[in-house]
Amino acid sequence: MPAARFVGVDGTEVLLDVPAGQTLRQAALDNLVPGIIGECGGFATCGTCHVVVDERFRPLLPAPSEDEEIVLEGLLTPVTATSRLACQIAMTDELDGITVHVPESQG
Amino acid sequence: MGGSLPRSVDDLPLLPDLVAPQAWSADLVAASDGLFERGVRVLRDGEGGLLVIGDAVMRALAQDPAVGGTPVEFLTGRAGDRVRRATGAAPPSGAAAFDAFLRNQVFTMNAALHVAVRRVVARHLVPRAVLGMAGHAERVLVGVLDEVTRVGGVVDLERDVAGPYVTRFWTDQLGVPAGAALRVQQLVHEMNRMFLFAPTLEDRARVLAATEEYLELVGRTVAMAWERGDNALLGHLARGLDGIDLPGAPPDLGALVAANFFDGFHTVAVAVANAARCLLADAPAAERVRRAPSLVAAAFTEGARLTAPLMLTTRMALGDVEHAGLRIPAGTPITMAWIAANRDPEAYDEPGGYRLDRPPRLGTTFGGGARICPGRGATRMLGEVALRALTATSVQVRLESPQPGWVPGSAIRRHPAIPVVVRRVAAA
């Protein structure tokens, strides 16, 4: 099963096995990863599952949708070129080992 | 029942068998607490639909794309049914304006139209945009507090503080003249009767009349402000609306704004007043926030959890839905008691307690799923500005009624009045 690594601002790492097809948001919530709220339930409408994806995995992800871009642009927390919403990242075998950094706050 | 549901909705418990209608109508929060004690999370509502009170099942159903917006025909039909049941008479005619009001609200839309209209409204209420409005909110509130402290005496926290504050904030944002703000506040107060469980003929007539005047007033003044060309928010909304080429879209900017910012005028004022009262009634918590204003976010979230103003709304199964083995047929109305889920003991420790130190878990105050309230960020900002101001060292707010009770028989959680005395305190 592919794995995903969540890294907190204090450097704490959580390594999770994530079934293919499941989103990183759901995996994080199911495993109580600190800092992921996911208020809207996975529709790219709330911006409370913001993560910064390790640069190496950026080319492997589909481009963000218009809704995801709107939400990311509207966040108060610092957004980088590899910022994504965890609800929009569905795990695949290709993404095995993906590392995402969880920001200090959401929204 | 949280983890085990029957296969058929017919095997769910029936609300009237467990809770007397008067008890539900009088205080559905207390009634829901009693249902939790019996292990109930989902019921038949006795009107042909489902009633959801549990946190987990509510979140799951809210996130199911097959559970969508409730068609206007259902809402207006049910409103008429309630008048008939309560009065034995036919509901008054002349509901065209009310029908248009509902039809232009994003929450009654489905599929591509919902996505498109929601996007137009929500993209201008993202956190970064809302932060840019906070200074304006602070200035408006200072003006309102100046007025009530100048007059002195007992005032109503909702009617005299939160109502003018929120209404003036939004009317300013939307270019509605200051002179019209008071009338807007009065009209949305009248329209609040639409949330009554057993409206009288007079209630219904007043809702229809107020809705017609509200749509005309807000629609006309917004259109005038847009034509002046000096309101960026309206410009963005108008351009977004122009880009929607779908049947059923709001016919013009005024209709879009009037229908979708109604809750901004009304429900937000109730939310601010309720959350403020929650905090002020808990002296140690209020003192903590006074000493550490960074706690206002937690204070508002907690107050809104316990006293969510819009207690329930109804969604509709657009197709057959299955959740944890329970099969919900297409066309089933599903009423989500958002405020009840905020108190589900399976989701919250000491659910009735007001605690500033809860883990950062947002409740269902603003709904859930793709239909989550697009204005929740602005609501939180307005609430946090208010709590910061009302707990500032330069202001003293004294509650004059320790237990103001709740208005019964309404889907809106609000006190009949929140009498307070507001004083300015000179710097030491």
C-alpha cells in the first residue's frame, strides 16, 4: 500500500499507509494527524486541509481545479507554489512516499 | 445507534413517539440531548422525512453529493402545509416574491447551477478577502457602541448592538445607503417569521409583505450602487453573475445579493449576539479573553457551537442514498439539526460546557459538505471583532438578565431579548 508522510511545523512526522484512491485529507483525519481540519468534507471549498507538497511530487499531481485555486489564493496562511488542498490529492501507487508539510494554522 | 442503523428508513424511530411535539417545538436542543441519552442519531420526522441529529451521520450525509439542495416547490409547499396545520385555513396568496427569494438562494440550487452561483458568492468571502473587511467592521462597531453608550440605560444586545452592527457592515459593503440600513434590519426581523414551526396567517402575511419590500429595497439600492461603479465587491459579483449561462440563475445583481446576503443581515446578527451572551455569561472565560484577546476565535467558535442560530435546515435526497447500511430513497427530505450535532456526546466531551480549550474541531454550525455556508469566514470575523470589542478593557458590558430563555417554536435559536448595560470605561 502506498504511504504518505505528514510533517508538522515542529518537525514531527506521521507516516501513514493510504489506500489508493483515498484522499490525503481523509487519511489524515482517520489517523488524527494534527493540523488537518477538513471542515467542508472534501469539496475544495473551505481551505482547512492546506498542505505544502514536497517539490519532488509536484509533477505527479494533477493541476488544481478552479475551485481549489480560488481557495488557495484566498488563504491567510502563507501559500507556496506547491501548496495544495489535501482533499484534492487522491493517493496512487505513483505517489508512494509523498511528503506533505502541514502549516501552523489553517484558513 | 451511532454505529448501527436499520436497512430501511421505515424501521427508524419516529420523532413524535419519542418527543412530544410541544417539547420539540419549545426547545429542540434540550429534546435532542434527551434523544442522545437514548442512543438515537437518526429518526423519521413524522412529516415524511428524516431528522438527523448525530454528528457522524450528519457529516457523512452532508458530504454525500446525492444529498442536495431542497427544491423551492418543497419549501413553499411545506410552508403552506404548516400554515394549514396551525390555523386550519389556506395560506395567503401573493407568494411570488417569496418564491423568487428562495429560488435565487444558492442553497436551493443543485448541480451545475449550484456550483456556479456558489463560486460567484464564495470567492469574495475567502479568508484573505474577509481580513480586508475587518477594519471596516471595527469602525462600524465603534460607532454602534458610541450610540448605545451615549444614550445609556438598558439596551438589547441583539436588537441594539449586534443587529445594527451587522446590518450596517453589510449595507456599507454592498453600497446600500446608510438611511436604508435600519429599514433592512426591520424587514429581515419581520422575515424571521418564516422560520416559525407553526405560523399564523398573520405571520405568513407579514413574511410575504416584508420579503417583497426587502427584495425591492435591497435590489434597487444595490443596482444603483453598482451603476455608480465605485463598489468593488458589487463589480466582482456582477461580472461573476454575467459569466453564468445556465437556466435558473438569479436574473440580476440585486436579486443575487438580496437573496444570498439575507443571512448575512439576519442570522449573523443572531450569531454574534448569542456568542457574545455565552461569553459574557461566563465571567471567568470573559476575563480570560479580556486578558488574552487571541482567544476570541475559540470563544466565538464555542459560542456558535452551543447557540448556532440556524438550528436546522432541510436537504433532499436527489438520488437513492446509502449510509452505514441505511437506504434512503430518492426524494426523501433530510432535515439536519446542525445545532444538535454540535452537542453529540459521541463527538464532544462535556458537550454542554462552554470551553475555550477544546481541540480545534469545527462543528456543524455552518452546515457541511459542498453546501457549507459560503459566508462562514465573514461571520467568524464579525463575531470575533464583536467579542474583542465587548471584552476590551475600555468597555464594560453587564448582563441584566441571567437566564433570558429562548424564543420557542422557531428554527432560529435566539433569545427574546438580551438586556445589557454598556458603559465606556476610562483608561486607568
